[in-house]
Amino acid sequence: MNPGPYKAGGGLFGPDHFTVQANNGDAVPAKYLVDSNGYYVMDPNTGAPLIVPEDYDPSALYDRYAQYAAYASDPSGGTAGDPNLILAG
């Protein structure tokens, strides 16, 4: 198969949202990973889009760990007492 890039939503790999089976047998909602331009993020080994949990949000993940990085470089960070700074998930 041509390595792409493939725009999501075209049905080339089936529906973009689906259910997969976890190792313990539970059904888990999943989706194909898509970049910020709407293209599938492809697995270089299989040539298929990467599959992630349906609620996976790379932007939220980045934001969360950016807080950790800021805290590690300056533990006070001028944020003492800031109720909006949440470091524990």
C-alpha cells in the first residue's frame, strides 16, 4: 500500500472510531491517531494508522507534562497557591 499521507475520515481503514479488545478481554473504545492537519499517523512497521484510546488527546497530554517540566525547572514557579495548577492526575 502507498505510505500516504492519508486524510482521516475517508473510510480507507474503516470507521475512525471503533472498539478494540484489551488484554483482559474488556471492550475499549478506540480511534485512529490523527495529526493536527487531519492526517492519519502511520505505523512505519505495518503501514496502518496507529490506534489509541478514544479519549486520547495529545494536546492535553502535552499541557499536563509541560506543567511538570515547568515545576521541575523552578519548583516555586511563582505558582504557590495557584488552584489552577494541577500536577497530579
